[in-house]
Amino acid sequence: MAASIERLGISAPAAASNTVAFTASSTYLVSVIATNKSTQNNASVSIWVAPNGNDTAAGRGYIVSNLTLSYSNSYETFRFAMNSTDVLRVLSSTADVSFYVQGIDQLVT
């Protein structure tokens, strides 16, 4: 079967809440769309991979760090690899940001 793009997770975390958006059970090629739903306030967003769930500051692989996301706007990351047991985490300065995780399972046969 051919690999297809899948929705892997959706998260709308509370402000300043380090939140798990996706945990890989296989090897994936992933991207994240962050959308600021506010019509008045900018937000600061961070997206990172915690390899094997290691969420220490030194262990994180940041995809985006403190990116200013203007109100009523979206940002899509470049594609990045996640290995089995890696954890994708997201953080926003406001509760107005929604994160959409999409990807392709690289081990589909």
C-alpha cells in the first residue's frame, strides 16, 4: 500500500502549557500547522521533538522557538523526521493557538 498523508494530532493547549501533540509509533515525516485564532493578539509559539520522550532542555530538538505568530494567521513548519517513541511537543503564549500535526508513515509496506 502506498504511503498517504495522515492527520496525526490536533492540539489547542492552554496558555504556557507544554503539551504533547503527537507520539510516534513508527518513523514519520511530519509538519505542523500553528494557527492563531485571535483577531487581536499575537502569540509566541514553540514546537520541538523530545527524542525518545527526553524532554530535558538539552535533549530537545527545536523546530520553532518563540516564533511570533500574528493574529488571524497561520505558520507551517518544514517537514522533519520523527522516529518511533519520539514525542512532539507544542507551547503557545496564549490559549488562542491551534496546532495541527500531519505526516506520512515512512514504514508503510
